[in-house]
Amino acid sequence: DAKTTQPPSMDCAEGRAANLPCNHSTISGNEYVYWYRQIHSQGPQYIIHGLKNNETNEMASLIITEDRKSSTLILPHATLRDTAVYYCIVRVDPGGGNKLTFGTGTQLKVEL
Amino acid sequence: EAGVTQFPSHSVIEKGQTVTLRCDPISGHDNLYWYRRVMGKEIKFLLHFVKESKQDESGMPNNRFLAERTGGTYSTLKVQPAELEDSGVYFCASRGLIGELFFGEGSRLTVL
């Protein structure tokens, strides 16, 4: 799986959009971009994933650049409960058996 | 719908003792994974079951760890004998229809 690079930490004001970047310059054509988060010491939580088109669900939006070398997770209206470590993970096939490779992620702190 | 449940939530044992962790995946999920996070480190993959078969156990650290999934429903992870470096949080996950993993809250293991 391709390696990803994320900033170690970010701050965001409550109510504002949180934009979390991820670089995956060595991504292959058949690799998907997944985002998970871990709130405090809870189990990781799936957020969203995509291949090349932008995706949106009830939690977030995922913007993938045209060359697929980077992506941005957008939390449109961040709340205090969104404070968590966010992991950008690239893997081959959502239907396959591949394990997830968690990196160090981005610690997002949402403040009043 | 019940999520992934893990038991116990916290276990404290002496070095050399045995501990068995249990995971109940979401009903109907054939794919089950074990991960762990040891202190200060990243979340690491341990192994992957498809029903009762071990699909990938490349992350198992050594032969003191034994995972089973008899009948393809719940899974157990036994550590015998436990060592100090086994302390950490053990997460179980099962896979949904679009490849997303649903994680349990984890079992915290403390080896004294």
C-alpha cells in the first residue's frame, strides 16, 4: 500500500470547516483513499473513502486531486466532538482482504 | 444493530499469566480483524479471518499469540504467557459491504 503523509496536528474553531490534507504521491491506479478517525481511546471509526471522484456523506467530504497524489478531508462544520486523530490510509481494494496500515495521523483539536 | 463488541474492556494480569480476549463482530460479517496499539506506537494489524479461516496472520508478533474463530462467529485472542511488552489496547473489527471496517471499543491489556 502507498505511504501517506499527514501533518501531525491541526487546530480548528468550532463551527468552521476543518480541512485535513493528506499526501499520497506514490498511490497506484487501483488504490483507494480511506479516512478513519480515533476519538480519544475509542476504536477507530470509518469516515469516508474514494478512488478518484470527490465523495460526500453525512460525516464529511473527500476531495481527491486530479492526479490523485493528494486528498483533503473536509468536516464542514467542526464541533468539539470532532476532536480526534484522523488517519488517511491508502489501500488496494475495498472488497479485498487487505489490512489497514495506520500511520501517525493528524491530531485535530476543535476549540471554542 | 449491535456493533462490534469486545470483552473484557480492561484486563490486568501478571507477567507469565494467560489472557483471552473475545470479539463479537457485527452479525453476518465474514471478515474479522484484530489490531493492537501498544504504548506510544501506531495501531498495527495482527490478523484477518474470513469466516473461520485465517486469511492473513502476518502481523502476529510471535507464537505466544493464538487467535481462533471457531464456527466463524466470535473470535478469541489468547496471549500465553503474557509479557510486559504485550500491554496495549487490542481492537477487533469486522468489515462492511463497502469495505469499511467497524471497530470495537478495544480491550486494554495491562501486564505487570
